[in-house]
Amino acid sequence: MTPCPICQSIRHLAFNSSVLNKYDVDYFYCDECGFLQTESPYWLEEAYENPIADADTGLLMRNFTIAKQLSVLLFFCFDKNGKYLDMAGGYGTLTRMMRDIGFDFYWDDPYCANILAKHFGRTDTKDTFDGITAFEVLEHIHNPLQFIRDNLSSTGANTLVFSTELFEKSPPSPEDWWYYIFPIGQHISFYQLRTLKTIAKILGMNFRSYSGIHIFSDQPLPSPWMYNLMLGCLSNQLSRVPKIVLTSKTSTDSNMIINKFNKILH
């Protein structure tokens, strides 16, 4: 049995379940850091024939919520004028929303078409990034520690803001946690709070977590109670500030794209 990819401890079999309604898959648990993941995911190519699952009906609602919380974090805790990259950005929904608010956001996703943030992909800029985001991504990654290291290094970023659902204590029974999503087959890694704290310690980064939104950063972070307030009861009020202070990029982006096409035509 391979050791835990995060802390290298010995793992044990937690349970077995049917994935994609056809594959008999083992799930292994690390008692040391609390990380749970599948065996080597040989079925992923089939699972990603449709990169964004038809059953993900919460996609737009989730992005609206994330854009509000993320705008608060970036405006009040980081460089509001910095450059940011949304990893595994899907159709470009979040990138477009953040640019509409006024943040300099870009898109990257090797498995999905950029529909809503065209001309603002990773390859459209040559600069490094101040931070990266990865919402609903780490549950899809079989070696999350390496994924985080590689992407922070390749982008020059010192901050990762991400989301993933957490479990507590021992792994939930297969029938007791919706987040496994066995019929879809794309979720292969599962975390609890102490797993993320272990990753932060290994990376030597500061860490905060509240309500499914987590941060690893080399920069100082707000105190836990302030972080909770910003993403909790004050989120709605604080999210209005970036929209007032920053200048939306909606019109300037459109003009830039039109000018680009005009240059091509002439």
C-alpha cells in the first residue's frame, strides 16, 4: 500500500464503494493527518468526458457566493490591485465575475473551454501572479501537496485561496456524505481541518479556514475571529466596498477585445 501523499504515514482501508456505477474502488485513510482518498484513479478519463458534471446544478449560485467572499478577502487582506489566476476555472464564470467587480483576474483550466473569460486566460499575460484561487478543485487532485507546490511555483504566487468541503474525525460512511458523489467519479480526495493544517505546516505557510473557504499564504493573515467575521455575518456589507471603490473591467475588457479584432482585420 502506498503511503499518504501528504504526510507519508501508513494508511488503512476505510471502505469500498462503487464509482461510476461500475468500478469497485477502495478508499484509504491516514490516521496521522486525516486525509482520505481513493486508490489510484484509473477511471478519471471516463469521469471527465464531461468536465463539468450535469448534476452540478449549484455552479452559478456557488460562483456568486464565492465572488462575494473572495472580493472581501482580496480587497481587505491582500493587494486589491494585484494579479490573480483562477486555477481549474471551468467556463470562466468566476474570472468574469471578478473582473466585473474590478479585480485583475485570469483563467486557467486544461480540461474545460474558456467561454466567459476569453482573452483573459493564463497565456494572455506574461507576468507572474500575486495569488491563485482553486475553488472546488482539491477534491479532484490525487497528490494535492504536489499540485499546490507546482502551481505556486509556476505562477510566482505566494497565496492560495481555495474551497473544499471538510469532514470531521473518522471518514463518513459512504451512505452518509453526499460529497463523495460516487456516480460522477470526479471526487477522489477528501480533507478535514487537520489535513489542511498539516499541508500548511509542510509548506511553511500561514493558514485560515472558515465555512469552506481556506487560505494558504506566506503573507500575514487576519486573526481567526476577524476572518470568520469577514466571511460570515459581515460578508454582505463588506462586499459592497470593492464594487464602489474599484473600477469594473466590463467595459474596458470589451473595448480591448474589439480593438484586438479591429487590428486583426486591418
